[in-house]
Amino acid sequence: MTRSIETVTLPTGEAIPKLGQGTWEMGERANARKDEIAALRAGVELGMTLVDTAEMYGDGESEKLIAEALGSLREDIFIVSKVYPHNGSERGVQAACERSLKRLKTDRIDLYLLHWRGGEDLEGAVAGFEKLKRDGKIRHWGVSNFDTDDMEELFALDDGNACASNQILYNVARRGPEFELLPWLRERSLPAMAYSPVDHARLPKKSVLNDIAAARGVSMFQIALAWVLQQPGVCSIPKASNVAHVKENRAAADIALTREEVAQIDSHFRPPKSKQHLEML
């Protein structure tokens, strides 16, 4: 029997699925559009109702794809989008949000993130996010690719502690956030959103993941995704551009790794013993 997808809780108390859908590099090829639309719709039908995008993705083409694929399902989905750092000012985030809303063909974004650090006016961006929230254009705001020192800088600002989530690169091969950042977020009940949970398909072709996968009759990527989904306070947004891949991702949420399997993974992909700089893709 397929289990319902577990959830993580935002600081407001709202629950969102631990397993969502990413759209990086989607919406950019006309010959893939039909499959991508089918994939997004299948994912929502399977309970993967958190859908992540960004103004950067295909210069807005990913947002347009989501509008086309899921417009009729708007009330059933939780849309996450992200703003460029160069738009990270009080007026900049408001103008960028209006453009994203137009491409998404919706009246609000559920979670709006500053995509990364890069010359933004952080104080101004927070003020812009708060204005968008008051105006009903966004429901929550957060950040992406923020390390612990970035989070501390954010929380020192007026309304900085209204941040709802931090989207980061985190997977079995990139466990650096476990030493300091993830504990910091958990202490403040802030969920992490893991992007590239199978490391953009760059995981080693031969590892303990293959052994566990072979014993279970699944793929190594499903084991890697299941591992991320088992981490407390972490949700994940793998990309899938066809229905078969969507179904594989969804099935990973039903895999409960045993203590022995987790220990095997730890022996090959070792947890960090010291602070590591947060990686980005």
C-alpha cells in the first residue's frame, strides 16, 4: 500500500509535503513540453503538491510551464519561486514578484525565496517581502543557499526571523550542512528544502547505494532520495521531466531505510566532523 507523503511544518504551523517537484531546466525545450506537463500533473496527483521554480529558470519559462500544466489545480498546489539577488531590494523584489505572478498566472506565491547571496540589499529585500506578504502577493518568504552566518545576519534584521525556510544543496554526497546549518535551522523550527537530492545525477555509479538498491529491487537514486526524505526537518524537490521518473521519485517516499542500511551509507558517505562551507549548484 502506498503511504501518504509525510510533511514538514513551517514556522506558521502550516504543513507542506516532504516530497515536492523541482523544475530547474524544465520549460526550455518545445519538444519536451508535453512530457513535462504530464509529469507535473502526475506528481500532483501522487501528492507531490509542492512545486518549486524561480525567475532564473529559463528566464521565466519554468514559471510559464507551471501555469500551463497546473493552472487548473492552483488551489491544490504550494508554489515556491525565487528572486535573483540583483533584484534583492525593497522595490526589486516587489517588481520581480509581479513579473513572476504574471508568468505563473496566479494571484499569490506560497513561498518566495531570495535565490542566493550576491550583492543584494538584505534589509531592503526583507522589507519588500514583508510588504508583499501584507499585500497578499506572497504567503511566506524565505531564502536559498544561506549558510549559518548568513542566517544569523538575516535574523539580526527587523522581521528577519519571519523567514519560513532555507533551500540548500543537500544530499548523501554533500552532507556539510549537518554539522552546523541544519541544527541551527532545527533549533528555530525552520525546515530546510533540499535541492538536487541525487546530486544532479552525479552520485558515484558504484557505491553502497547500489548494494542497498539491488537488495530492495529499486534504483540507487531512489535510495539516495529516500535517505534525504528520512532526515528530520527536511523536504526535497527532485526534478522529473517524465511520468515514469515522477513515479520513481514518489515510490522513494515509501522506502524506510533500516538502521543497518543507514549505517552502511554513513560508512561510505561520511557525515562531517567539522564546519564546511555551504556548497551550491
